[in-house]
Amino acid sequence: MLFVALLLVFSLLAAVPVRLGLPGPTSWPKRMRLALALALLLIGADHWLTPARYLAMMPPYLPWHLELVLLTGACEIAGALGLLWPRTRRLAGGLLALYFVCVFPANLHNALHGLQVDGLPSVQWYYWLRLPFQPLIILWTLYAAEWLHWPQPFSSRGERSPAHR
């Protein structure tokens, strides 16, 4: 849920310069992409700086816990950087969406079995509440990486408008 909160806050902050007449990201996909990249950079770095927090989230059926925590942090950082370059944006977005699908079983495991981690709530309902946000994060990622285009304004002839091609 921290991740979703970061996405929302960073997206709204990205809109402020434009509202003040300053240069900044002018479309919601650009704002959402910037917010996603910033959130992923922060969370990815946190995997490397405080791996113990993420080690506690690792299901026992997975091997190499520390290595997986560091790898997932690296994936988040690489995905964030990939989103920022137009040539790699769609690839990074597709791989990040797949990544978010792959970490869902660990989130489900935490909801089913509880979790005691410093800095995270110890109540089990918190981990159940996180689960429905996973599809939202995947959709956010695909929209920010321009895999999805919504809403799609159409002309009177049923064609997409030039601004959304």
C-alpha cells in the first residue's frame, strides 16, 4: 500500500508545475510514468539498503532469499530507468507488469500466514488489503508505459484523435 500511496502522491506532485505555468509533464501517462519510476527507484534501493525487511516477506518455498531480494530490487531499479527512455519504455513496462504478477504469490503468502516486520503493520488485514492493489499497479504500469490508452477520444468518424495515436 505504501507503493500505491507513493504513486498517487508523486503523480499529483508531477502535475503541480504545469498547473503553475511551469515546464513539467503535460499528460497523465507522463506523470504516472514519472511517479512509477520514482517509486520503483525508492523501493528498489530500499531492497538493497534494508534487505531484512524483504527477507521476512519471502515464502519458505523459494530458495536463495537474499539473492532474490537483491534481484527484485535490481529489477525495480532497472524497470524504473527503462521507463524513462522512450526506446525502452514499452519493454520496461511489459517486463514490470510481468514482475508484478510474479511477486503476487509472495504477497498472497504474507496475507495467508501473517508477517512480523519492523516498519510494517503486524495486523493480518493489512496484507489482505494489499492484494487488490496488485492489479491496479499492473494497469498503472501498462498505462504509464503506453501499452494501454484510456480513455481514447474518438472523432465523429470513429477514428482515434491525432493526439492519441
